[in-house]
Amino acid sequence: MRTFTKLVLLASTMVAPSVAAAQSGDVPLIERAKLFGNPTKAIGRISPDGKWISYTQPRDGVMNVYVAPVGDPDNAKPLTNERERPVRSYFWSPDSKQILFIQDKGGDENFLLYGVDVATGKQTTLTPFTKTRAQLVGSSNKHKDRVLVGLNNRDAKWHDVYSLNLKTGKLTLVQKNDGYAGFLADNDLKLRMALKSRDDGGTDYYRITNGKIEAKPFATVGLDDSLTTSPAGFNADGSILYWIDSRGRNTAALIAQNVASGEQTVIGESPKADIGSVLTNPKTLAVEAYQAEYLTPEWTPVDKEIGATLDWLKYKLGATPVVQARTDADDKWIVTADKVTEPATVYLFDRKAGTLTKLYTGRPDLVGAPLVPMHPVEIKARDGLALPSYLTLPANADANRDGKPDHPVPMVLVVHGGPWGRDGYGYDPYSQWLANRGYAVLQVNFRASTGFGKDFLAAGNLQWGKKMQDDLTDSVAWAVSNGITTADKVAILGGSYGGYATLAGLTFTPETYACGVDIVGPSNLFTLLGTIPPYWESFKQQFYQRMGNPTTEDGKALLKAASPLTFADRIKKPLLIGQGANDPRVNKRESDQIVEAMKAKGIPVTYVLFPDEGHGFARPANNIAFNAVAENFLQTCLGGRAEPIGDGLKGSTIQVLQGADIVNGLKQSMASK
């Protein structure tokens, strides 16, 4: 689950102009649309044969895939024609003849796979089923005319594996799935491994020989290692199996296992962070570099030539390079770098010529905008656990950009989703937006966040609303004691788990926050676990072991005590809730329940619904609309700046089910809409 929550009604009280002016200084207001509207271009790729450049850009206001010859990247033609939801994920077919992309309907996450012929523009629905979620299981640089896909059209809980002929569209069953969490294929598109969840929340790994799954597992991973250990793929000839593996250590290392002998070699590890990203050679599929991120990301080369290339790119780009795509011949790359205070620019890197050719800047309207740095910090929790965190300060509150405020300012604690995810270093539109509005922004990797070793992750087991929430409370205390903010000027905002943390903050520690913004956050953990999507069946025991087991009396009591709904009457501060009507992860009922409980107690709340969204807001018009409401809501309780809602609801499907009169300008804007 992955993002954003006063009984005192202050909606009719505008922030005094003198206060807003003092907080703004001479810093221009960055328009919402420039941060959250469509970029000019995004998701740059290059075809495996090196002949085509691709990217997404607006077509009639919706992000679609465009393709151009590599020698003439400005001469692009539109290839997809999505009219409602943006194309958010696409990739090239191995033979470079098609663009493959996935799309759902209204955020229901039933993603189907589509293919578009580059030469003719013909689009084909490659998985023509209803109530089906397609997954890519395997692709190959050897067999370019087909891929392996997983389909749960037979049984919603399990994905059967099919071979998909990209020329004809024919689907051929490879492996019927009767209870396996997933499969791993090699470069010959042969299934070599099956993964099965255990009752203890761990995973068993089974070899597949001649198409048959062996009866006994060859490897077993327990609960503590289950989120930090997984196979990372085979090399091209299938003789080496790579693992990201925390077994026998705390942080996950990158390991190469000789398939024939079983011998394992540690390629790389970090004492503070799990190995995350890896670069693999497009021909041999051998690992050439790996990356671990504790506070900031850094590449460690395995191959000397790749190491020299990455060093050169870092020097030329001015920051750690991000490699977005490579050709089969490995002669051309698509690269960018995250400088935090500049919009990302994407380049074509010609390795033989040693040249970088600019392809596009994703958000040119932000060039020269008053973007501010992100500062990595470590915060100590009450039990001594170090919490890797990030602090972003308003430009006028940190004149020398050293990460130490010149004076206290209102603060927004932004809580990431998951909870088994993390915040990382880099440009973040929400941090920039809130800082520009006059708020310090604190992002905390609380216990249970991933990327910092299994001990850090396991410290969050059965700690929803307890130690996980304490980490956030302690981080607010840290910010107050360090003069970043004052105790009466802190808001909490987050989505999915972050939405839960928002509700928990307003119920379990109601004096800590001045207000909260909850996006698609669960309010009742018991009903949450009862409505998880069927295709998450294999992960159910993970939820039970790490959250609480709803099938036992002790588990039920634990979940009830950790559910904000149980204590809704404790809410004293203003709350804004945003929800997608079609959310398959956090059902709309989660928001409905807390709103109904608050209404029954006469507690004010603003409830915003988007009928064409799911778990978060994919359509920019909806995202802009919600953020228009959110920043005017925050202005009322924290006193920062806000761009008036105005026509910020234009093009959105936003519905205000409750509390329109609580947010400045919302009732009027809804009436004009």
C-alpha cells in the first residue's frame, strides 16, 4: 500500500496578509500546474535495436507514447491514443517492432497488456480479458518474438503463465498456477523457479526441471528475510543465479550463485543499506554495477569499464547518473541525473562517440524556479533507533541552504506509503510544493521502512499505531527541539499507509498535529485485511504476521486497538480526506467509515471523492484538484501561502461529499465547476 489529514472551524478565517507576506518573502509562488500537470515529455526509452527513441508526452491533454528515429528525435509521431488515463508504464518489445503498455480502467488495477506496431500504428489488446490483471513474467534478448505473461483470468488469486507470441498474439499455456506466488524464467524463456508463500510469512523456492515443479524446496526464507531476500534473475546462459539476499546478515547483499555447484559469491554489500538497483549487461545479463542508498544513492561498479563510464557521466551530469535504457549492442544509453533543485533533463548517451545529446527537459517551466535542496538527516527515536530522514526548508527560511532554518516555520510531516517502502533522496514535487508554500517538509523512514536491513524492517512487526507511530511523533519532537518548527504548527500528510499514519496521528496523539491530510488511508485494519485484492492472496500471511492476524482473537484485538476508527471520537483537529472510488487496495469504505463516525460525533471533516480513480490519483487534473483543496486547507490551519483554488478543479471529476465550506474557496469553486 502506498500517500497524504481542528475541531475548531477556521475555514472562514483567512490568513492575515501581513503573515502570508512575511512568510513568502520575495520567493515567487510556483503554480500547481507546473508541479503536478503533464510534463512536456517523460519516460524516455530507446529501442533494443537502437533505431528508435520513445517517450510519453501530452496528446489532447493525456500522456501518450511517441516514437522518433534515433537520428531525428524531434520528428516524433504519436503511437498510442489513450483518451482518459495517462500511459504510466510502457516498454519496447524485444524485437523493437512494438511498444507494449499496460492500462487499467478508472484505477481498478486490472491492467491489460496492449501492443502497438511501430510501422503501422495498429494497436492490439494482447490480453483480451475482463477482470484480469496481466503481469510480465519474462522477456529475452535471445527469443525476441515472444514474452511470458501471467494472467489471473482463470482464478483471480493466481497467475497462470502463458507464452505470448508478439507477431500473432497467440497465448500458449506454459504453467498452470495452483498456489504459487510467482515464477522466475531464464533467458531461454524457460521457467526455472517457483515461489510459494509459507504460513509463517516466509517463502519457499522450488526448482522447475523439464517443466515440472520439484516437490521439495531448494531454498527457504523465513519471515524476517522475506522482504529483503529474492532472486534477481539469471545471466544469459543460465549458469548464474543472482540474489538480493539478507540470509545470515542484516542488510541485503548482492550474491551470485553457481547453479551447478550451488556455490555463492558475495558481489557487493553495504553495512547500512540493502542493495537496491543493479545494472546488468544487455547481452550477457551479468551484473556490472550495484547501488545502495542509505541517505543518498551511489553506484559501486563491478566492471571497471562501466565504473569509468558512470564516473564520467556523474562528472558531466553533475549528479549520480540514472540509466533509463540501453540498446542490445550497448552502444547507446538513455540517461538522466537528479539534481533536486533542477527539473530533470534526459540525454542520449553515445558510448562510442563519448557524447551526450539532450533529448528533453521534462518540466521546462520549472527551469529557474525557486526549487530548494533536500537535506538528509538522522533522527533518533526514543529507543535509540536511527531514522534516516529528509528535511526540505522554504527558501526564505534557509538563506544559505545549509539545512538549518534561520527561524522556525510551520511544518508538514509527509509520511510515505507501504509501509514497506521508503523515502529517498531526490527531486520530490510534494516537498517542493509545500516548501514553496512556506512549510518545512520532513520525510521520515520510520521502522518497517524497506532499504535499511531486515532488523530495521522487522522492528515494525505488529507495531502499526505503536512504535511505528512513535517514530513519527519523536520526529516532530526533534523538529521542534531543533528550531525547525513550533509545536502548534505541525500538520501530518500521507497516502495509503501514510494516510493511515495521518488518521493514527489525529486519534492516538491528537495534540501533536494542527491538522491532517489523508489520501486513500485505511481507518479500520480489520476491514482493510478483509478487502485486499484476490491477487494478493500469496502475500496474505505477510500482512497477518506483520500487522496482526484477523483470524485469531488476539489478532482481532491487536487490529482493533491499532485502528483509528476505534478512536474517531478523539479527533480534535481539522481533517481532509481524499479517496478514489475504485481503489482495490484500500476500499472506499475505509474513508466512508471514519467520515461517518466523525459525522455521528459532530466532528467536522472534508471528504473529497474521485469516481474515476483508484489507489491515488493518476489523472493530472484530479491530482491538481486535490492539491488545490489541500493547500488551501493547510493555509487555514498552518498559515502558509496558497494559490487560490480558482479554476484548479477544471477538468477534474472531483466530488465533495462532506465539508466543502471548511476549505477556503472550495464551495465557490465547486459551484462554478
